[in-house]
Amino acid sequence: MRALLVDDEPTVCLLLGRILARDFDCVATPAANGLEALDLLSRHAYDFMVLDLLMPVMDGLEALRAIRADQRLRELPIMVMSTVREELRVREAIDLGIGTYLTKPLRPTDVALRLQRFVGGLGRPALAPRQCAGITPGSRILVVDGDRDFRHFAHGVLAHSHLVSSAMSGAQGLRLCLELRPALVLLGEGLGAIPAAAFLEKLRAIPEIAGTPVIAIRAGRDAAPLAADGLMMRTFIPDAFLQQFTRLTADEPPTVRWLRSRPWLRPRLITSTEQVLGMMLGLEVLAQEASEPPAMDRIGVAVPIVVAGADLDLRVGIRATLPVARLLATRLLQAEEASDDDARSALEELANMLGGRVLEALRGEGDDARLGLPDVLPGHAAAPGTVITVTFASVDGDFTFDVVCLAIDEVASVPALPAVP
């Protein structure tokens, strides 16, 4: 993997280069300004770029504009770093499609964590997962597994409600996918010359069957192919097998189905929050792997997004305790203190910016959507699958807050969290 590091401070390029070499086996090339970067990009290929905004000769924004105007470089992943917090420059950098943001001065531990997330996300498949849910009775299911006993077992459990075919190898499974066009593939182990990972890769490369949903059946969770659309644990107990199968294939409410069909929403919320908080407020925040249930003393503000043709109401918002909301307000206003009204206004402004990023993403995916006015974030106990909640923490752990994307069937029946007094 090759990276281009663009900063007029050699010590910054040295720090980033060492972390990339140590943690990612990545070869880094330094450039002192945007002009040098464009020259290197014209002569060499890079997997991603880390770009400072404030540089002599040609600054980061000028370089970003030139890169995004070049058809060959339009999709180049870019991480931006700077102390810049001016709103217009920040918004333009975000609009030019940066991947994430680092605030200066850089701290090695924080940089390593952010690079791990950024570099780790490169090269992941852009295709949304196929829908396993909604496999109706009578649909054809193809069981691909090298174990004759397991194929016989799966056929016996499913044949009462579905048309079941089987294949003993990956090669035979691909051929039957082309011939039978199954509604679902159950992909097991022991597949011979074309193992599970290769089967999935080849399946996704054939246009006629690329959209076929695949559930991987494994003896352990860690063995599941990354490109599978669902996972079942291998078992010969009929009730346990059928319970897993039903959970993955049963029809879903429209709100759950709508969110599931847009798997990019959660990562978009994370990158947008990191960008907005970093560039607008100068705060370095990180998404947490697991979040606690929201404290009831938290206040929330959300903006509605109306999606044409979708039988739901989408809310994108931010939720925090009042002291944290005041802290965010002081950073946004660049003031020593903030009132409760300032706190609410700050949450409204942040919700607007986050909602705007989600709106752009929806439109980019073909949805006809528009943004509404900020309101109190609904605070009901959301049904499973209808809400995306990401808890963020400052890098020093001093405060946390939640960013929420909520799909609601009937807005009128939803109670709300208390507003700021």
C-alpha cells in the first residue's frame, strides 16, 4: 500500500510515515505543498492521501479542488489535517469528499487510532448487502456444502416450505446458481477447488447472479466470509437451525428494511460527525465500539429528512447532557460561557450539519429527499432495527454524546426527550 503525505512540516510527515510503516506496512511519500502533491499524483499511483490545509505555494483546498476535478483522481481517499476552523473552508473541504479529519497538534496515539479506522476502511466492497429477509415460502434455496449429511439435513428441515436444491462443491454451486437462479444460497464448508471466499467473489462478479443473497454456515463465527449477507452457526438440531434461518429470512417492517438497505448510513454518520466536530469545533472525537443506554437526562435535537416514496419519517440528530451541550456551544461560538439557549442552538446547528451530510448521501444514492427544520429528538424506546445510535467520546474521555438516525412509522405517536429548559 502506498500513501502520499502532504504537509510543509517535515516532522508531521515523519510521524505519519512511521505509524503507517509500523502498523500498515505502508510506504509513504512526502510532499511539502499541494503543487508537489499534484506533480507526484500525475506520475505515480497512491492508495490514499493525507493532506494538510494550510501550506505555502498551493494550500490543501486548492489541491483538493484540482484532485476532484481530475477524473482519474476523483475517487482518491483523502484524510485532511489542520488547525483550520473557519466555517466556509471547513464546509468546502467536506463538500469535496474528504474521508476523515485530524486536528493539530497531532497526538501519536490518536493519530494511530484514526489511521487504523481510515486505512482499514479502504477497499471494502461498495455494494450494499443483499436482502436475506423476505424469502417467501416456495422460494428456491440452494444449499452448497461438501458434507452430504449436512445437505440431507438442511433439505429435510427446509423442504416442507421451500424448493431446496443442493450442490456438493463451489463449482457445482456456481453452475446451479446460473441455471436455477435461487432466491437464497446457504453456503457451507468443504467446497473443494472453489472455497467459500472464492465462491462469493465469483458470484458477485457475474452480473446475472451478483444480487443473490448468501448466508454463510460456519462452525465458528470468526470463519464467516466477509462478503456474506448473513451468518448461521452450523448445527444438526432442527429447531436451532430453523430458528436461525427464520430470524434471517423473515419479512421485516418497512422501517427496518429501509435502514438495512442503506448500510452506508452508520459509517457516514461516523465520518460526518468526526469531520464536523473536528473542523467546526476543533474537537477530536472517536466513535465507541459499544454504547451504553442513553441517560434520561440527555437532551436531543434532530432534523427530519423527508424521503419521497418512503412510508417513514427519518430523523438525524445529536443527544447530550446539558453540560456537554453547553461545552459544544462554547466551542461553536468561541466563547467562554454558554447559556441553555446557546446549548440548544448549538445542538440545532450540529444536527443541521449532520442531517445535511446524510441528505447529500441519500441524494447521491438516488433518493429524492429534502431537509426539514430542527425539532426535539424523539426519545421513545425504538423498535429493534429502526435506529442507528453511535456514541462518541472525546479522545481524553472527558465527555460523550450520541448521534442518532431514527426511522419512524408514525411520528405523531412518538414521545420526545425533554427540550433544554
